[in-house]
Amino acid sequence: MKKYKVILTLLLVVLIAVAAVVSTGVLDIRKKATQVDPRSGNKATSTVYTDFYTEQRSAQLPLMKTDFDGIYYTMTKEGEVAFYEAANGAFSVLPEAGSYEVTATCSDQPLTATIHYIENDGHTFGCGLFTNLMHQDVLYYDYAFFKVTDMFESYVDTNGVNYHNRGGKLLLIDTESDRFYSDEKVYSEAFVLNEDHSTSLFLSNDQRAVGMDAREKTDYKMFTDDILDQNDTRNVLFFSSRYYVDYNDGGNVDIFTSGGSGTNIDNVRYVIDVDGLYFWNYEDETYFFRDNDDGSFTLKAYNEESNETRPLEDFSGSLKDDYIVRGSFIFSKKTGHVMNVLTGESYDLPYTAFGASFTADLFDVSENGRYCAVRGVAGNNRAGFGVMDLLSNTMIAYTDDVFANIANINLLNDGTVILSMAEGENAANYYQLVGVAPAAEITDAEE
């Protein structure tokens, strides 16, 4: 709640705003945003977090991304799932299409989860959870996140089978519990989910080694959500660090391709020595990062037809420590520089909006690439949060310790910003702040 002012005119404004809350349940701060000509640059920093949001709601858990823009899910640690749809600056509960039980065998252990799913324009997204508390008879595994999505349409295995045409889905499993609330999951297990909900292995496990935890190594074949959309050809590209040290320990990683000879259909190196779990198929080339072993790394492009690799852009520092990659954008935490790796377009987030200094730790960008958001520590040692419209080069910035408790940032293509906030540093409950990007605020102010 905003502090009441002693000046009568300001008190009247506050009372009107409170009346709006009582009647609508939503305080639309866009109407009182500072009116600034977009051509004049950034808006002044606000130190009141309530100046950010237009709506506060409670899903009690962090909202996590589905495969569909504007549709999110929450999941409890008991595997209960709820779906939400964001539209017109607010979000509401979205009924699921159904649920079913599925079992996948990992390291000879049957992992079972209940999949809750939704459908949109003929596409499917589903998720479920396995924990050892649910199935105490399972050894080696205490956690597994299940994701169900569309099977690659063009993929054909060595027997000529197109699972997509047979109605099959792709089942992916992430076994690292520290990524439970993260949108950056790494799936180390992959299966074909048949129409009858039975499962079969997707890509071979030949030569897969066993780790010190008695489980098959999780770096043998790795998928991320970002690379799923990159696979639109007959063969499927994925990551593997086989023959190296474990990837989680900072070892090398290669891009592999399916379609090898014999039964070992996923043992063909496509691009070697890749830095980070990122690649983009663009204009008949595959873009990726490669570490230069001198405190820098380079964006490169591999052409399969010519078997040649060419450099595109050099970056100073460490990809892992100094940058955040979201979609096709790479963001420098130190400088605020944002670059689209596919088009070369670049932008600079004006850190001066936060004060004397700013150190970023979270970054997100809308799917259409127009809006971005950043969180970090501002010059006054308080948490800072900013939203920028890259098209109009306009940013609004806020400093408030409330932003230190952001669990997830979600940006929609219409400029809606949804923050999942923890109620305290180690809170078990969460709430959502829904705001808008600066261009939308300026439009309202002009009206």
C-alpha cells in the first residue's frame, strides 16, 4: 500500500486509487505512470515496487513455461499440476485436457508419473513428477520431472519409422531436483510415448556408461527446451559429452546427430567442442558458441554441406559466468548488452537507470524478441528490476528489496510481465505480480 500524503490533493488521488482497488480488485498503475516522451529516453527509477504491477494474484507456486506462449503451469512437490492462461494483462486458471499414468525405465528402474496435459492448435504439452516418496521401491532415483511434447515431425529412425505419423509423442525426463522450479531444464532421458501410453527408448543407449551413483550417466544425450524447435529435419540434433569428463563438472560437449549406421543410431558427432547447451539452425547453418581458452568465446556457424565452420562474433569473458542466453538472445550481465545471435541486432540496457552501478543475475526476453527484463543488485545495494521495450529503446527501472525474491520472470509478446515472487527468501508460498512493458504504459499515459 502506498503511504498517505498530508497534502490534500495527493490524499484525494490516493483515495481514488483505493476506491479503484475496492471496486475492481486491480490497481492499474499505468494511469499514474510518469508521462515521458518516448524519444527522451528512460523513465526515472522508482523505489516503490507497487509502481510496477497492475495486478497482484496468487497461484501460490512459481509459474513455469509450457510450450505455448501465454500459457503456464504450476507443480507441487506431490506432482499436482495446474495450468494458467495470461491474457489482457491478467491470468486465469486453464482446465487441463486430461491426465494419464506413464512408466519409463531408466537405469533398469521403472519411474512412474501421472502426466497432466493441455492441447493447443493440435499440439500437446504435458508434465508429471516422480519422487522416491511416491515410489519407495525404486532405487537410484529420488526425483524425475517428466515432460511430454510433440514428436519431431520429420524424424525417421533407421527402420524407416516416423513416430509422429503413428501418433507418438516425445517423453523427456530431467533427473536433477535443483531445476524443479526452473525453466532451464536439461533432459537426460528420452522416450517415444506411444498412443497407448507405453514407452520405448528414443535414440540408442549403446556405449552409455554408468556413473558413480550407479545410474547411467546423464550427459550421454541431453535435450533442452530451446533446441527442441531447432530439430526440423530427418535427423535429430542433441548434446553429448561422452568420452569427456562429466558436463556438469565443466567438461566439453558436442552436438550429435541421429542417423548413424547399425543399431547405434545416435553416435555421430555433428559439431565438436561446443560451449554451453545452445545451438540454432539458421539459413542452412548451425550456430553455436565455442570457448577460445583465453577468456573469450566465439559465436560460430557450421555448414554441413561444405563441412566448414566460420566465426561470426567474439565475446569477452565466460559464457557460463558472464552471460545469460534466452531464445536467440545473448545478454551480458556486466554491461547490459543484448544481441540477437541470428540477426546480429544488438541493444544496450541503460544500467544508469538503476543508479551508480548495477550487477545483473536474471534476464528474460519475450518470444517475439521485443521486450526484455532484467534483475540484479543496484548501486544502493538494493534489488533492482527493469523492463525494456527494445523497439522503442525505452526502459523503466525499479529498486526494491521485494525483487530479490523473484523466482521466475515471464514476458508475453504483448508486453505483459509476470513475476513469480516468493514470500520471503525461503518461502514455501508464492504470488504473482503482473505489470506491463514501458511502451504500453506510455500509450496509456498519452491517452
